[in-house]
Amino acid sequence: MNLSHKIKITGAALILAVLVAGLIGGAYIQGAFSSSLSATNNQFSTASHFPNIYALRGNTTTNFYSNRIAPDAWNNETATLATIGAGAAMATDSSLFIYTLRGTNTQTFWRYNVSNDTWFARANTGANINDGGALVFQAGFVYASVGGTTGFRRYDANTDTWAARAAVPATFGSGAGLATDGAFIYATRGNNSTSFYRYSIAANTWATIAAVPGAVRQGGGLTRIGNFIYCLRGNNQTSFYRYSIATNTWATMTAAPATVRFGGAISNDGANIYALRGNTSVAAWRYTVGTNLWSSIANVPATVAAGGALVYVPES
């Protein structure tokens, strides 16, 4: 093939040309087939790996960070579209997007694209979200607790629309959390209570299940690994619990390294749980499920407080 003549290429055609040239020349383009190319600041990226952990600082700021864990270092990502406060939360589709509640008694809802570090406004939630806001993603839908109320809502990621679901048995408050096993959504009420509920996605109904061993409040959170749900109690305590889905029972696990309060948050990669202490600190930790032990990871760049949130996005 004669490629000696010059071809003027712009925009999307340039991406195609880069791919073709790489294939013709025998060049290896990392991730060309496992992830789409993206353009940021006119630079084309072929990276197939994304930072694993993303964190909102909260504390009435727009700070947003990522940490690849190996190496263990936090990086500044594009700031959120407005300041984050109490009621903020994140959930991911475990592929490309992170869905985010702003909190601060607003209906603001965003989607962040991890491939090009860009935020987009999505449809408002239809209800103001205050302390006690939480999110979980399941099968194309984002479920949200409406902090400060008994409201529970569902977002359709395909149509960019919200709909009300069955109300929770009692008001969501500070420290409320959500986790799912695919068929059910599990919820701590927060609000300085031990209430724990299970929501049937298929039936749109709630049931009260075994109470958490200690009252959950500011900094509380949930995350699921296999047949267990892990609960960071918050409430200015170090308590950390594990719930067995199979037996509807709780167990007390090794306590967190320090007290957790507003801005505390947890997420997991399947083998480890990552946590922000919150409490106007920079502390971040890793809990290894196999050993039931905590260790410190790199400090967050600035103090985390109300609205702090954490989410793990798998490499792709």
C-alpha cells in the first residue's frame, strides 16, 4: 500500500487513522480493542486501565481524587460541577461511569466518565437529598435513599429519568447506606439507629431484618463482598461489622484504626475494603477480608468531612 502521499485528517477520522496506521505498521496499541479511545485536551488516550478508587472530599468543596493503589498515590481529577456536602454519594456501573448525588439539600445528580475525566449533569432526582443520601447501582438502574425522608427512588441510566419506589419503613438519616446482591438491596437507616432493611427489587417491597449491633450515624456505610455485607458504623466509633446474607446474622470484625465520623465511606475490590475516616482528617485505610486486618494507605490530599464518598471502579 502506498502511504507516501499526505492525507488531511481531522476529528474522528484522526482516531481511525491512528488505529489503521498502528495495525499496518505492526504497532501494538494498548487497549485498542478492550477500551475506546478518548480525547482530553486534544490528546488521544489509549490507556486500558483506570485508577481503581475515586473519592469525593466533601467538606463544601469540589475536590475529586483517584488512587490506583499500586502505586499507592492520590491524584487530582476534574473537580465536581458544584460543591459537595452532606447527603453526597457515589455508585458505579463497574465499567465506565460513576453516578453522583451532590447532597446539600439539592436534587442535583451527575455522571462522571472515567475514560475522559469528565462530569455531566443528569436529570434531577425529583426530591431534595440531605444527610442520609446513598446510592447503589444494579442492572442499569441507580437506586437512591432520599436522606431526611422515607423516600426511595430509582434512576434509569438508559432514559435519564427518575421514578419513586416504595418508601422505606422509617426516615433515612445521617449514616444511611445501601448495598446489593443483585436480587435485594440492603439498607442501614442511619439516623443513630440500628435499623436494617432489605428491599426486593422484583417486588418493590421492604422487610425489616436483623438489627445492626450498634447504632449507625455520620460516617456509616455499607459494601458487599460475596455473601457478606460489611458495615462501617461511623457515629464517632471504630466499630466494624459483617452481615451474613445466608443466616441473617451479624458478627463484629476488627475495629477500624480510628474513630469514623462525617465523611466516612467504604467500597471494595472483591478482596479488600477501602475506607475514608472522614472526621475532618486525611486518613484512608484498607481492610483485608482474608486476614480481618486494617492497614493505612496514602493520606487523601486534603481533609474529608460531610459529603465524603468512595467508590471502586475495576480496571478495564
